[in-house]
Amino acid sequence: MPSSSTPTERQKRLGAELRKMRLAAEATTSYAAGLLGIDRTKISNMESGVRPVTPARVRTLACNFACADRRYVDALVEMAEQQKCGWWEQYRGKLPSGLLDIAELEWHAVRIRTAQTVHLPGLLHTDDYARAVFGAVLPALSRLEVELRVAHRMDRQQILDREPAVGYVGYVHEAALRMQFGGRSVTREQLLHLCHASEREHIDVRVIPVERGAFPGAGHALLYADGVVPQLDTVQLDSAHRPEFMHAEAQLTKYRAHLEWMESESLPTAASRDFIHAISQQL
């Protein structure tokens, strides 16, 4: 596990939810510290994710802050309990922590929706296509760094094979289907793999044709992870420096609206699969 001075996004999220709960109750950090019998500064550390919090303390705070949403409280307790190492920890110190945070976010999601406009959804990549994507990074990555990222991306895909399976919806713009990462052969293999994956019951790939014109969020690659309860939903956006994680209600509302637009404007599943097949045959 990472040291307490470098909390994961999930640890920071739990702390943020405890702070939100405290502020909603109009309680001070001194009051919260008194409830737990600890120093006031430790409350600040708990709320920033630096200091771990036990499930019992989560329930104590929720009870005294009069939080009546039982499912929400149970979800926070579960987050406090899930402090064991995940498979992604094998990459700790080898890859940027943001990539590990994405894997952890996906692992705990009950549903995943993504929107891609330039390259295809990472959870549905072939290894050659992923290698081509990471090979286009500036500054250039070493061969070892590229291979580590490819291995990590392939490992992330295990959530699509576990039981119970995680529901997955990928909205893909036509432009991404036509981008030839790795050349014609690699792209053709990737498109056929995408079609094959979309035939699985819990995986839905929907194409947004270029004729749809402008659309919201056109410049962003978007991942929306549904939490156990809606309050714990998370949006992740790619950036040139590191992944960005958002969970303010206004942000969640905005990106839910983006996905609702894509749901209404994308081709149906079967038509999307035919569309992808047609492009693959042109390569």
C-alpha cells in the first residue's frame, strides 16, 4: 500500500465524503475529534486521506452527524474496510500513481461508461493497439515504460471477465474508429476485436457518426464510474499531465448529461457493430 503521505484517489475520496458529512451537520473538527477521542489535527488528516479511518469510526461520525442515508453510510464503511492491496499495487513505483488510481476506480465501480473521440476505449484495446497509443507519447517513453503501460492496460481488462461482470458502455466517435494507430493491420485487428467484445452481454459499444456534428465534451476522453450509491460516482478525465478525478455534484450532473446525449445520438448496438465492421473492411 502507498505510504500515508501519498494517499490514493480512493482514500482521498473517503476523506472528502467524511468532510462533506461533517460540514452538512455544521460540526467542527474539534467536535469530530472529541467524538473519536483523538487530536483535532488528525481529523484534518483523515479528511485529506492521509490518515486511515476505521469502519467503526465512520459509523460513529455518521451517527453523530445525523446522516440517515443507510446505503451511503454502508458504502463509506465498505470503503474503509477495503484497504487491502489490489492487483494494481504490483505497478506501484513503476508507473505514475494516476494510472493505478484509474484501475482502482474501475475495480470498485458497479458500472463503467466511457466516451472516446481520438482512440478506442482502453478496456477494449488489443496489446498491439495499446502499444501504438503509448508509443505516440511525448516526451517519448522507453521501451520498458511502454511495455509496462501495455501490461497494466491488459490487466485492467480483467474486470470485464470477473463475476459478477461489470456493466460497460463505450461511446466511440467515428473519428476514433478511423485513426490508424499502429497502421492498417493493427487498426483492422483492433476494430474486429471491438466488434467481438460488443457481442458480450455486459459490453455495449455505441458509435457516434461524424454526421451528428458537434457534441458536448468533444475534446475530452471521459470515464464515468458508477459507485455503489450515486453520491460516490466519479468522473475521470484524461489530461496531458495526469488523470483528473471529479466528484462534485455539479460536475457529475454535467457529465451525466453528456452521456445522456451520447446515448440518444449514437447508433444502436447492432448498427454500431455493422458500422465498425464496414470501416474495418476498408482498411
